[in-house]
Amino acid sequence: MLTADLVMARQRSGKLHVPPLSETLRARALEFAEAYLRFAKAHVGRPREALLETCRQMVLAPGERKLAQGLLKLVLDRAVFREETTLEPAAVRRALFEAATLARRQATTAAGLREQVLTRIATEMSTTPEALEQALYADLPAAHILEAAPPLNAERLVQGYEMAQWQAVLLRAVQVRAQVFCRSPEALRALFRKLKFLGLSHRTTVINGPRGRVGHELTLDGPFSLFESVTRYGLALGLALPALAACDVWSLEADLRWGPERTPLSFSLAGKGSATADDLGDPPMRDEVAQLLARLREKTTRDWEVTVAQDVWELPGVGVCVPDLALLHRPSGRKVFVEVLGFWSREAVFKRLDLVRAGLTVPVVFAVSRHLRVSEGLLDDVEHAALYVYARVIAVEALLERAASVLAGAVAHATVEKVNTSPMTNPRR
């Protein structure tokens, strides 16, 4: 990803604009990309600094430096580097510097002092003086060895440059509002899972678009205070952008704090399916969900089987529920869904309560950290849903108990596989 200072942007009337590359700049971008990729392939096995020194020899016209630096950063980000040592550089430096200081105090002449210190420390560390010298600063990025050049061509690199600029703009975002329309359930699931993995809670409502198309309007909020870590929040928003761009039709508006003065600006984007769900891959699970899944599988009983949930439940005009796990009750063949809200926000929890009270009939357990100060009693009057408030770690036995209770209370409702479509829409599978 680019950094905000590498974005070729303009400010006008309170808005930030990132214009597309002109034909002239695009041609130059392809030249830069081809050169940097060629240099990278030629420098496999050599230090990063050697590659950078070659890239610095590129002749740049006025106004091209930011473009060239941005493309070079994308090449470096996609290259594979490694430390060329089996020793611990920090430990090597400490041992050599301490030994050299002591040797200088005791020596009557400096002749041969360096070699003596290297030889003594190499013997103590069971290595050679040459290996010590190589390890001395091997942990610095400039000394890292290029192991593999980026596996892409210049055209693809330049195509990715535009997305990288947009992502860099979102590094300075404090809120993003988006509308997405997805024909593909896979792309929609990938979007919501990506948002969850990045810790971006979202207020989502189902909307009707042109020609009766059903879409989703999202307001994205991060779990970090805007006053604590705007950049960290913006990084999550930037990483979510490819998932948004995978939707058939999408648009977003962002509120920014731009530049050294943190000037309030707005930024807007729109597009049509520039990626696919296959391009995105299956987003990884958050740590707490992965750990819960592992513990549930270890605790497998004859009554319950756990899988990763593949559903998105929608209530038009109210919101969306994207469960993390599905608990299959083997004797009945019914499922109870689990959504881990963990350390999100109290607002996210109450949004789920609104969904349940507005007609979400799916058997579901919401696992909430006690740090959010939410009472389990808030859903006591609802038979097919429950709040499970946990202290530090979700207890498998307690979760299964609530799942059994929820399942018993949902018997009178429609089955999970064939949910009443009024007011809740069919699940996205």
C-alpha cells in the first residue's frame, strides 16, 4: 500500500480528487514499472540497498518523482526479502561492541585489534569472523537479501497503482459511507467477513436500488478512537477497499483529515466490479473466532457439529447479521448461529438486538465481552436468540448450553433453511 504522501491528489472546494493518469503519465508509469520489475529480477540474491541504488539512476522529469516513487514502493512491497544470517544481529552487535570497548582500554596499540576481537567473539559464538561481519547489520532493511521479484507484469502493476492511491487516501479517513450492490452472494460474504477481520464494525441497512435491485448501505466505524489512532483506523479502511470493489456496483464517501494541517476534506469513489470474490480469496477469521472454532472442534459431542457460517441474514430497512459460526444440532438437523462481537462496541450489540426484535427469526447466540457492559437479560423475553456475556475467554460448555436453549425456543419458528421471507429476506448463500 502507498503512503498518503505518495498520492497524486488535488484539493478543490473542500474535496480531495485523485485524477486518473493521463495518457502521457500512464505511458511513463509503464516505463517505470517495466524498469523497476526488470531491476528486481536482476537483483535476486543481492541486498535491498543494491536494488535501490540502481533504481535511483532512473532519469525523472519534473513532476514524475511521486509517480516513480509510488510504483517503486509497490514493487518493493510485493518482493520477498530475507535476512541473510542465522545469527541474532542485535546479540552480535552487543558482543562485538562490548568486546571492542574493553580491548581498546587494555591495548597499547590499535594494530590488529579489530581482527583479534572478531576472532575471539567468533570462537565464543561457534562461527567465523566473516559470518559475524555479515550478521552485524543484517537486520536492517537495506541489508535484506532479495529472494524473489514480484510475480506480475508492468501493466498489472500500473493497474494496481490506482487502487493503491485510493487506499492511501483512506489512511486519513475518519469515517466511510458506502453503497454496494452484489449479484454474487460470495462477494457479499467476502465483504462482510473482511470488515469483521479488520475490526471494522458497520451499521448496515438493506436498500432498494434502480430497477428493484437490492443493495446495502454501510457506515464503517473502527474499534479505535479517532483521537487515538486515525492512521491505524484508516489502514483498516484501506485494506477493506478491494472487498468493496469486488461488488458489481459500489460507491463510497469518506471524511478525511488531510495533510500536515489535518484539513477536513471529503473524498468520493464509485466503480463497477473491478475485482471478484475469487480474487479476494477467503478472508481469514479473527483470532478470537479461530480460537473458539478450534476449542469447539476439540469439544465435539454427539449432539453438536461446528462449521464456519456461510450465511448473511438481512432485514430490509433494519440491518444485516453476518454470523461467524454455525452449530449443527445432529439429532434435529437444525442450526444455531453464533456471532462473536467481542470487543466491538455497545452500539454494535444493540444493533443486533434491534434486528432480533424487528423480525430476525434465525436461532442465534451473540457472544459479547463483559467489557461492553451489556446485560444478558436484554434478550430474556426472546426465545430464539440469546446474549452470552463472557469474561476473558468464551467457555465452550456455556456457549453450547445457550445454543441448546435457543434451539428449544426456536421450534415454533420456521426452520433455518427455509426462513419466512416476511419481513426477513432469504439468506445469502
